[in-house]
Amino acid sequence: MANTDKIVQVGKYKVQVLRETCIGAASCIAFSPAFELDGEKKAVIIDGVVETEDNLMMAAQACPTKAIIITDAATGEVLWPK
Ligand code: SF4
């Protein structure tokens, strides 16, 4: 099962895709192979993915609906969206 609406830790980041907010624009996938679209055209984070923090942040910033939330895993600070 995919990680929809779950918080997944990747490196120093915790990453979450807001399923209700995702419109399947796939911009995130262009920036990071950590994401894929599921059968409902919603972005999900691929299980066990290894990805750089920079790519994850670029993917989140590319999302037109700000559906990707990135928090600092250590502090809980929301890094994106600002
Ligand atoms: S860029 Fe945003 S809206 Fe598009 S698939 Fe990724 S999370 Fe969904």
C-alpha cells in the first residue's frame, strides 16, 4: 500500500502528500523519483526511497497546489510550504 497522507521520513525531512490537495499535476515527479502517481492520479511517496533533501524540496516547491509538506524531522519545523 502506498504512503498516501502518511508521513515518511527521507533523510532529515519528513514528507507528506496531502491527498485531497494533490491534483495529479506530476510536477513533483519531474523533480524527484521519490514520487509516483497512483491509480487515482494522486502523488504518493515510493516506499523505501532514497532521495536527496534538495530534490525533495524542489519537488515540493514545484507543486502548484502546495500538496507536499516538508518538516524538519529533528525539530518538527515546517520547512515547506512557508
Ligand atoms: S506536483 Fe503536487 S499536485 Fe502535482 S502530483 Fe505532485 S503533489 Fe500532486
